Amino acid sequence: VAALQDEKNSLISENEIMNDRLEQLDDSIDDPNTVVAKKYFHAQLQLEQLQEENFRLEAAKDDYRVHCEDLEKQLIELQHRNNELTSLAEESR
């Protein structure tokens, strides 16, 4: 029982030390002058920029898809028109 109580007390003190370290890390993220905070804010800024670029690229992709569909419709129409003109040319010969 004594060994288990010693282990329990050891784990409690280790837990307190870890909680203190966690609080220090949380505080260091909030302090804009620390290296951790600077890296965190830089990573956050990069993430926002990448999300904006991703949104812009998705919008461009959608625009290109619509444009491609329009071009495919025009191609089909021009192929039909070409076939008509080819048959008319053959009739004229």
C-alpha cells in the first residue's frame, strides 16, 4: 500500500509539473514575442493564405469548366455545320 501511495504521489506531482508546463506553453503562444508564438502566427497566416488561394483556384476551375462546356457545344455545332456544308458542296459538284 505504501509503495502504491508513493507511486500515486509521484504521479500527482508529475501531473502538476506537466500542467505547469502546459500553462507555460499556452502563455507563450499568447505572448507575441516568443518564438513559438511567432511560428504559430506565421503558420496560421500561411494557412489562411493557402485557403484563400485554394478558394480562388476552385473558382477559376469552375469558370474554366463552364468555358470548356461552352467550347464543346460550339465545337459540336461547328461540326454539324461543317457536315451540312460538306454535303451541300458534294451536291453542288
